[in-house]
Amino acid sequence: MAIIPVARPGSNVDIVVQIDFSSEKVDVRRSLIYDILEEERIILSQTNPPLTSRNIGNKVAVTYLVKETDYLTRYGFYGKIVELIKDYKLSSSEPVVAIVVERETDPVKFNIRMHFRVKPGKDNGLIFSIEGNNVNIIDISIGGARITCPRNFNIDPRTIVRGVLSIDGKSFDIEARVLRVWEIPTLQQIDGLKFSAMQFLNLNRNAEDELAKKVGQIERKQRFKEMFP
């Protein structure tokens, strides 16, 4: 079984604070791991620009680079900012501001431009329907999905669609904002597919947790297949 690389105290990390889906811009801030408590709570240095008490409760992704053979691979995990320590004491130095993040997912390979995103393929326990019609998932993360559907499917950019995401038999109502729609027609125009990228808007905690677990499972399964074809 593959060992998932974890970050250690003293490691430099990049914290993904916010993703603007409409412009595909990511707010990433540099930090340093001061300490790890029981593997679940990570104490980090203050960022620049600094995080404030208004960020407590927000979800973030903590990412870091790991050397694998001859190249660097970025890993990361999702967590929640639970505390801001104003007088954290480092050895032989003045008290500093520190951020406490509670880890909520296992580390997986991470693309810092977006959320953890996987191509689920078939028979992976994910079914997505929009307005009662099943669509094909190209890739998915807890932030959104790219899908294909028939050309006559009524879906337009900048609209809000409603659907159901089924994860291993558990169904969750979904609202999503359609970001882009494009087509790649085949030789027979009627057989062409419509592609769409969309952002999930209202995932509740249970849906986020289930989807994050499923994304992690798919990522680990794909990594295992790459290592042992």
C-alpha cells in the first residue's frame, strides 16, 4: 500500500484561502508549519496578507511539495480554520500570531489551481442528474464538476440549475451555477455532445464530507493503478 506523504513541522506550505470560479483566480498565501497536534490540528505561521478572526470557520486547503524520486509533487488536504493565536510562543523568540487549522481530509495529490479534481470513470458510485436527467461526469471536486449531455439539453451559461448527486447510494440535492457551455459536434450533428463546467453552490457539510471522501478514494485507486498496472 502506498504511503501518503505528510507535511512536517518546519515545512513551507501554501494555503488556498479562496477560489473565484468565475475568473478562475485562486487566493494562495504562503505559510510555515509550526507544529502538528495529534495529526489533526496544525499550527501555522501568519500569512501575508494576514488572516483575521473573520476567517475563523472558513474552509481552506493546505498544500505542500514532496520530492518523489526526481521530481516534486504537490499534496494537500482540506481543513477548517478553528483558532487564531495572538501570542503563540516559539522557542527563543518573541510571541507571534499563529493560525490553527483542523485537518478534515487525508492528503492527496493536489493541483493548486483548483480543488482536488478527479475523473471518476464508470462504476465509481457517483451519479449526477440535472432536472431529472442523468449527465456524464468528466471530472468532479467538492467545488464543482464538468459534465457532458446531449446537445438538446437545456443548459445555459450564468444560470442556476438544480439536480441530485448520488454518492454510493446517498442522494444530495444540489444547486450549481453554470460557468461555461461548449460543443464539439461529431460527423452527425445530431449526435454531438454539449459540455458544461459548473460550480456547486449549496453543498451541506454531509455532502461535502461524502464527496471529499469519494474524491480521495478515487484518487488513491487511480494512483494504485498507475503504480501497479
